[in-house]
Amino acid sequence: MQVQKELGPRVKLLFLLLSGLKWGKLAATGGTMLLSLAVYATIWGWPYAAGFIALMFVHEMGHYMAARQRGLAVGAPMFIPFVGAWIDLKEHPADVETEAYVAMAGPLVGTVAAVAVYLWGRYTDSSLLLAIAYAGLFLNLFNLVPISPLDGGRITAIISPRVWLIGAPMMLAILLYRPSPVLVIIAIMAVPQLMKAWKYDPKAPENLAYYGVPLQAKLEYGGLYLALTAYLCVMTYEVHEMLGAMRPT
């Protein structure tokens, strides 16, 4: 109840600011970031909320810059509390390699940022920075689950959309282990993609046109995906153990 009392005026103020003024794309991004900050801060405090949102922003900017590099029309990052953030691709990639390139950039850049915060936390012996780093590492690791619409699904599609059928039980296990509305939304969004993977015909002309990439590209993206996933698994576990050891007994 106390959270609702503190949250209400902040959220209403931010919504009024966003709806009453035409600030353009930059203001929309900044406004949704501030809204997320206000919501998260009431639960975890301002420093942690600011760090977590900053790492989400870096992740999304990785996607944004990669999309711009490939000449795709793309909107600025947007944020929704407890859902996350995304960029709005205004056109579909021409081929699966472009889609994988844009998808890979988010977790890759996001991991670099999270590791930088981790090293900063180790240097200053800050449990707060380590907690923020852990959140960033876990965020990027979760996004690598090989199921569309997550980044992992868009990356592994370069190998074959049928890889999503492997990601489905992984997503179900996560949902059963830690149920949340966000996971339910992702699961619902994944259903049409799983149907697509089930019916996927690699010899169909439209699939040959979109998914027909050289074997070298499949190996390069597949290798990078596995290496990044393995690294994030190790780092997430290690930082989790460090934070556990720092807790007062």
C-alpha cells in the first residue's frame, strides 16, 4: 500500500508530461526511461534503478546502432516498467544474416557494459555495483534463450528456425520455475513463431531467399552465440556467488 501511495503521484506526473508535450522521439525515450526509473526506484532504490535502466539502454542502443549500420529504419528505444525495453524496427531485415547481426549487437554490447560495471564494483568493493552488474548479465543471458521474439531466437534463426523448438522447453522451464507476467507475454508471443518453426520447409523458395546464407556465416554466428552464452552463464553464476558471500549472516 505504501508503494502505491509513493508511486501514484510520480507516475501521474510523468504521464501528464509525456501526453501534454510533443517532445518527439528523444523525449519519448527519455520520458519512458524516467517512468521506469520512478517505478523501479520505489522498489529497489534510485541508485540500483538508475544502473539497471542504464544497462538496458546500452543493450537497446546496441540493437539501434547495428540496425542503422545495416541501413534499417529504426525508432529510438522505449521502456515499460517490468516489461523491459525495445527498439522499433520500421522495416523487416532483407535476410536472416541482417536480422542476426542486429539481434547479436544488443547482448554483445550489453555484456561489455555489464562487465565494465562488474570490474568497477570489484575495484571499489561495491555490492551495489556488483548487484547492478548481475542484473545486466542476467538480462543479456535471458535474452539469449533461443526462441523468437527474444534475441537468441533471432540469432539462431540463421542456423535454422527449427532451433526455436529447442528453446521452447527452456522457456517453459523458466516460466514454471519463476512465473511472471512478462514471461507469460513472451511465451504467448512465441507461439506463432513456434508454429512457423514446426512448419518450416528449408526448400521453400521464400525460405531459400531469406534463410539461404553461406555455411561460414552460420558457423560464425553460431560460434559467437555459444561463446557469449557460455561466458554469461559463468559470469552470472560467479557474480551471484559473490553477492551471496557479501550478505550479512
